Amino acid sequence: PGLAGNAPALRHIKSSAADFQRKCQNSYSIAKDSFLIL
């Protein structure tokens, strides 16, 4: 299998990377809000 065979895996990696990024930004804004409250 060439790149075509790896497409689903690559898509999954991309989407989980985007998900991870979103989680990081989420926790960052939550932390920022917590500091503002302090």
C-alpha cells in the first residue's frame, strides 16, 4: 500500500492533532480565566 493506503491513518492523525490543539487552547483559556478571577 502506498500513500493511498495510509490516507485514513493520516486523516486520523491530523484530526487527533487538531483535537489536541483545541484541548490545549481550551485549557489555556480556562487557566487564563482562573488567573483573572484570582
